[in-house]
Amino acid sequence: MRIVLILCFELLSVPLVAQIVNVEGKRNQLDQEGWHGTVDLNFDLTQNTKTVLTLGARTNVQFLKGRHRVLLLADADRVAANGTNLVDRGYNHLRYNFEFGQKRRLAFEAFNQVQYNSVQLIQYRHLIGAGLRFSLYQTDSLKLWMGSLPMFEYEELTTDIVERNVRQSSYLFFFFARKKFEFQTINYYQPNLADFSDFRLTTGTTIELGILRWLRYVSTLDLTYDSKPPVEVPNVVFTLKNGIKLEF
């Protein structure tokens, strides 16, 4: 049995309030049929000059049967200091894949997603879409995937603004591993099909470097650019985390 303990030390961290869910990075690549998944819960309370409350819950569940794959993701986070929300966000994401061909490098996928993010003034957002996912190249050490699908977006802001848009969601996933080095990145581009000046870009990149047989360095960057965010919300939000991973 392998037990993995991750000790994180954040050199730089700005709370990521990303509007795009990195689904590819959360996919379980296991080929064993049936149900597989994880559920994580956390609760922290700190009292000093301020009262800081941190709540979090995450679910990653996958079902595989033949060529059918179902992925269910749920995530919620809240950080409050003296009753003021510094982070208040969450989403539910359901995705279905049907794989074609003997090597299964082409798949149809459809998804439904609901989310909120009070810090970014998103009271309610509902996304629904469907399209194709391709494996451009795949070995144990190198993977290159891309996907493209149109989606309908319904959004209610805390400022009482309501928007309805049709966007094209395209992504490119790249993974490379060699000896003690691993690199993976996923990049999303989501333009508004009625106004291409309204678009979102998200990148999620992780680097792992083996230092010793049981010790690895891990660095993760998540960054989102929104060309037309709600008023008072910055165009760019990001998180940069650095840590070490112990394996024994």
C-alpha cells in the first residue's frame, strides 16, 4: 500500500475564483469498471485578533461501464473573517462520455454544471453543453488531448444583471513524464459566439520533480483571464502553490 502525504507551503497564494472548472485535471484515468471516487471534508476555526472560519467539501466520483463513463464533481469553499466572506464559491458538475473506436481515442461528451461565486458577484450560473473529445497522442509518458463543444450559459449576478450566452468551450490537455519529472497543463478558451471580444481563458499547470526516492517537489499554477468580468472584479485571478510530497 502506498500512502501519500502532501505538505504544502504556499509561497504565493491569491484565492482562485476561477469561472472555468478544470475537468480534465480531475478525471480518473483508471480503466477498472464500476464506481470509484473520493470525498474530502474540512473545517477550521481560528480565533486571535479575528475569528476565521474555513469550510470545504469536495467530491470526485466516476463510474465506468464498457464505453460509458460518468464523472460527478462537487466542490464548495467558504472562508469568513469576522463574518465577512473572503471566499464563498461552489459548483456541481456532471459529465458523460461515450468512447468510439477500438483504441477509444474519440469520445462524445455532454455536461451539466451549476455554480456560484459571491466574491466574483456570480449568484447563479448554469452551463449545459455537448461535443467531442479527441486523443491526439497517447503513451504512458506522453498524452495530448483536445476537446471542443458548444454550451449554453445562463448567469445571474448579485447586481441583478441576468445574461444568456452561447459559448464555444475548447481545451487542450498535455502531459509529459520522464524519470523523476512530470509536467501537465490544461488550457481552456471560451468565447461568446455572439461577441468574440467576450471570452475567458484558463490555464492549470502542475510540475512535479523527484528529489529523492520518497520526496517530490510540486508546483501548481491556476490562472483565469476574463475579458469582460462583472464590474469591480479583476480581469485576472490566479493561485500559485508550491509544496513537497512525501511517498512511503
